[in-house]
Amino acid sequence: MTGTEQMEYENNYMPQEDDWDRDMLLDPAWEKQQRKTFTAWCNSHLRKAGTQIENIEEDFRDGLKLMLLLEVISGERLAKPERGKMRVHKISNVNKALHYITSKGVKLVSIGAEEIVDGNAKMTLGMIWTIILRFAIQDISVEETSAKEGLLLWCQRKTAPYKNVNIQNFHISWKDGLGFCALIHRHRPELIDYGKMTPDLYLCLSTLLFYHAFSGAQKAETAANRICKVLAVNQENEQLMEDYEKLASDLLEWIRRTIPWLENRAPENTMQAMQQKLEDFRDYRRQHKPPKVQEKCQLEINFNTLQTKLRLSNRPAFMPSEGKMVSDVSNAWGGLEGAEKGYEEWLLNEIRRLERLDHLAEKFRQKAAIHETWTEGKEVMLQARDFETASLSEIKALLKKHEAFESDLAAHQDRVEQIAAIAQELNELDYYDSPSVNARCQNICDQWDALGALTQKRSEALQRTEKLLETIDQLYLEFAKRAAPFNNWMEGAMEDLQDTFIVHTIEEIQGLSTAHEQFKATLPDADKERGAILGIHNEIAKIVATYHVNMAGTNPYTTINPQDINAKWDKVRQLVPQRDQALIEEHARQQNNERLRRQFANQANVIGPWIQTKMEEIGRISIEMHGTLEDQLTHLRQYEKNIVNYKPKIDQLEGDHQLIQEALIFDNKHTNYTMEHIRVGWEQLLTTIARTINEIENQILTRDAKGISQDQMNEFRASFNHFDRKKTGMMEAEDFKTCLISLGYNMGEAEFSRIMSIVDPNRVGVVTFQAFIDFMSRETADTDTADQVMASFKVLAGDKNYILADELRRELPPDQAEYCIARMAPYAGPDAIPGALDYMSFSTALYGESDL
């Protein structure tokens, strides 16, 4: 270039940056090259939407692909386009695109919708260059400069060592081809011998090299984009893994804290305290557990989604920390369910035990009080020495009286044995006040032994003096003999009539009522016996009055008198109607309990089979091939909606169950379903529908990501169903092996084990349909691999076996560059230089093929 040409060049130097170089467009070769380059750039983005252009000025005339291009490169939705074919519709679409560009702060100079619609090549290329400046390189930042200034600075630095290259703008500075040749030689010196080139050769090669230079830049940009994409996916997956770990830890910690409470079997001493424990357990069931059921379900969904994303990005399966696998959470949840069931059973058994204890304790107190009343003064009587100064008749009387006492004592033997038996049962049932019961029982037994000894001693003394005593009143004796058992019968009747009863069925209360009616049938005979006993007393009174016998007004053989007999008889007659009323009330309560049983059973016998039917229908939908995956997903979501709408019936059944528990009903012969069965079935139904929907969504995600057609998906499903012999929706290992052999795979055990480690990373022993389609489509999937990422790094490194930190910072966004620098190991190869980083081991580590 001559001095005059250089001055003219400098006079035209640095035009307005936003103006398109119209002089260049007058050059047909330049215009042709720009059309090819910009067409390739547009298609690199339009292919993401499944389309492309052939002629840049013709294919953008209706504005549709222009709007689509802006949506792809910006990630935003534009206004709805016009689908008409008239010119007014085309101008409207182009105006929408131009309006969107200007809304982003871009100045459009002399570019109107009419020129684009008319196919004006100059205006169309100028518009595409403006879009490239705004959306392709604007985010590049060098030393806190703008995107365009940063790119210009980068070009100046790269071409600074080259003679006659002076890059000052993006227009005239590139016209002679020197800048492009210098950039190519800087990055790929083997392509151009720059030292042997002449100015004429620059101009001759400018057109040819421009396309190759732009393609090389596109390749570097593609490599950088690929690395950014891989790193971004890796960072997103790491965050998902952290979220899973935290949710699993929180749920396991809640289970760990809850199980000891459910395993606490410390009994309470009162029914009120146990009822409070039961109420606390109901609060846990109603308020605390349901949110955790949702968390558990969400944990499984998140885990499946994460594994699907890892498979789609060609990453290894995620293995949670030890003890935090989905199976670990399920096992811990099973332990919680077991502890919960055991705790409920224990609560109900404890309530029954306390009821039984209260009943036995009251019965013990009543019998003990009656016995203690009867024994009061007996020891003093047996120790009396009255026979020593008595007359013969008095001795005879004392002897007869003692015989009556012995009869009475024998009659009380059963009562003492009953008291001891009740005390023993209270001890066996761990009654809280057992010490006082035992002390009282021991006193009664000791007193009873003392009475037996004293009775024997007095009997012997009376027998020794029997020869001195001859008179005894046979009538008093007969009265005593008949009055004592009758008196015991009345006392026993009063105990039975006042005895509390606990029944749980209609049959039990009917049995008590029958026994009560049988007792009432004996009352007429008892009344005759009472009349006979009173007749004996009347006859004694008549004899005493007739013969003026001095009996001191008392019966020497017994303390029972007619007044006592009449008083107790009146008491028995008074207790009979009270017992009638109590039995009637209890019968009514048992009828109500029976109604509650039938009410619960009627609902449970409908809900239980409904849940089972829905489980079977969901399983059938998940393996059928009717319609697309979207149709199956829509069908399943409708099922999910129907299931959720069924929840009020479950709540109503819970309310009936609560009424049954409050009524202390412990069995129900009208149904085999318990509330626990219904709850477990309902939770399994919710979990199954959610998991099945998640599986279909993952299948859609896999299908879209790997480009699987609906016909291919149907073929996969048909093959899977054919070899799923048990029709469980999961193939066992042997079935999967048979399927692979039928598809032409010829493998040994080692190869099959390797494939199983891919499709069954958790070693469950079965292959899901999701894992099956992942495997079947893996070889044709368009996903990133370690080799592709390694090749991308090699491009950025200038074909070196290592890369420098400055090169990473220059080619990648700051956060992605620092991420790589922090994780890349130093390069240790024979061609290593200070600061060299090993991008090969880093690439394989990203895909789990080595340890980073």
C-alpha cells in the first residue's frame, strides 16, 4: 500500500459503528461470502427449532423464520405471528421482529419492514449483522469493555505482531483480507505460510480465507458453548444432589426422633392418662405424619427425575451418601410404620388392662369390706372365757352357738379364696396400688388363719365341758343354721346386683340379662325360705313367752336377727330394678356400638375394593400401548384427580373410626378391613399414581431428548411387555437377558453384568421400562460424551495436550473458567510447561470415567 493510499485509508477510517459497510456490499464476492456466512450462522440456531433457511433474503420475507430465530437465540417468546400469505401479514410479522430488536436497545439504521419483505439483500444482511452484534457477541466482556469493544480489542491483540495489519473497526479494516489471514495464522499456523505471502496474495486469498476463518471461529465458539453447556448441566445436577441429600437427611432425622416416642411403653396408672396418650397419638396421625408422607413421595419423585437428567446428559447414576438411599428411607419408613402399629396396639391393650384393673380393684374392695365387717369381733368372741362360769344350759347354748359359728366360718371360706384370687390377678396385671392390696389381703388371710385356730381351740374347750351342759334350744339352732346360709345368699345377691360389668358385644349383655332373669326367678323360693326362717324365730318367741325362758332376748347361736334378714331382703328387692335399668342402658349402648360397626363396615367394604381396583387399573394403564405417552399421561392425571376427589370418603371413614375408638369398640365381625388397612392402601395408591405419572413424564423427557418416535416407543413397550412374564411392569434379570438375546445381542456373563450395572445401578434385580428405553436408545442418542468434551478443550488449547488458565479465562465465561481451573489437575506429560492443566482427566471425571 502506497503513502497516498494509506492517507486515503486513514481519512475513511472508523465510520459509525452502527452503520453497515455499504461499500463492501457493492463487492459481489464480499456479498456472496457474507450471505454464506450469515446463512450458516442462522441455521446453526434454527436447527435447534427443527428448521433452516436456504436463501437468506427470500426465507425471511414472511417474517416467520425471522421471529423464530429471535426466539431461539434470546430464549424469549415474541408476539403471536400472522399466518396469512398477504403482504400486509408479512410486513406485520417483520415489524414485530424489528420492534423486538429495538426493544433491546438496538438502533436500526435505514432498515424497514418493507425492504425485508421485498427481499432487499443489503438490508437483510445488515439486519442479520445487527442481530449477531446484539445477541451473539454482546455478552463477551474484556477488561470491563462493551461486547463490541471487547471483541475489537481481542482482534487487535491477536493481530498486533503482524506487519501491515491494523484492525480499527469491523468494516474497512477487514476488506484487504490481512486481518483474517493474521487471525488464522495466529491460531492455526500450519494452514498459512504468512512470511511468504505478498499483498496480492492477501487480496486473492481474502475471499477464500474469510469463510474458513469464520468457520474456525464458529468451531471455537461451538467448543466453548459445548463446555459451558456441560459445566452448567454439571452444576445444576450438583445442586439437585445437594437438595436430595438435605431432604433425605431431614426426613430420616424426623423418623429417628419419632420412633423412640412410638417405642416408649411406659405405662400409666390411670385411665385418664392413657386416654391422653391415645389423643396424642391421634394428633400425630392427623397432623404430624401426613406432611411427612408427602415429603417421602416428593423425595422419590426428585430422585427419579435426577437420575433421568443424569442419564440424558450421559452422566453416571447418582449414588446418595451412605444411609440416604431411597431404599434406606423406605426401610426407615417401614420401621416407623411398624413402631406406629405396635404403639397403637399397646395403647389399646393398656386401656383394656386398666379397665380390667379398675373393675378388679373395686370388686376386691367390696368383698374385703364385707369380709372385714363379718370378721369384726370374731376373735374377741372366740377368746371369751364365758363358758367357765356358765350353767349347763348356757354351756349347751355356747356349744350350739359355736357349731353355728363353724358353719358360718365354712360358708365364708369361698369369700376369702375369692379375695386372695383377685389380689393375685391384680399382682399379675401390675396394678399400681398392689402393695396396699397385698397388705390388706395378707391381713385378711392372717386373720382367717387366726380365726380357724381360735375356733378349733374354743371347740375343744366347749367339748371338754360338754358333759356339764345339757340344755340347748333346738329352735335357736335351727334358726341359726337356716339363717346363716340365707344371710350369705342375700349378701352374695347384693354383691352380684351391685357388681359392675364390662361387655363388648350384644351377645355378652344378652347373657347377663338372661342370668339376671334366672336370678329373679329364684326370688319366690327365696321369699318362702325367708318366711320359714322368720317362722322359726316367731316360734322361739312363742316358746319363750309361753315357758318364760330367760334367753336375754338373743339367739345364743347366731348374731343374725329377723331385722337384719328383713333389711337385707328389702335391699335385694331394691337393687333388682336398679340392675334391670343398668342392663337396659348397657343393651342400648351395645346396640349403638353395633350400629357403628355396621356403619364403618359398609364404607370399608366399598373403599377397600375401590382402592385395589384403582391400583390394578393404574398398573394396567402404565403397561398398555393405547395412544401416545401424552394420552397415557392425560389419562393418569384424570385418574389422579378422581383419586384426590375420593379423599372425603376416606376422611368420613376416619371419622367413623374415631367414633368406634371413642366407644372403645375393639372388634368388628362385619368387615375384614381395618382403618390401618385402608390408610396403608390409600397411601400406596397416592404413591403409585404419583410414581407412575413421574415415570411417564420421564419417558416423555427421554423420548424428546433422544428423538424417539411414537412407533419406536410402541415397539419398545411391546418388547418390554412381551418379556415381562409376571406382568409387574418390571423385567427380571433373566427376562431382560432373554430379550437382549432375541434382539441379536451375543454376550457373556461379564458383558451382561456390565449392561445390568447400567440399567439397574441400584442392584435391585429388576429393569424398569424407563431404564429399558434408555438402554435401547443409548447408541443412537445425540448426547455429550467425555471424548466430545475432550475434543472441545483441545480446540481451545490450540491442539495441545494441555491448556493454560489464561486460555480458559479467554475462551470461557468467568464463572465457568474458574470452575475448570479449580478442578483441573496439573498436566504431567513430557511436553508440560509451568501452569499447564490436564483437561483430559477433567473431561473423563465429568462423566464418572475416572476420579478427578
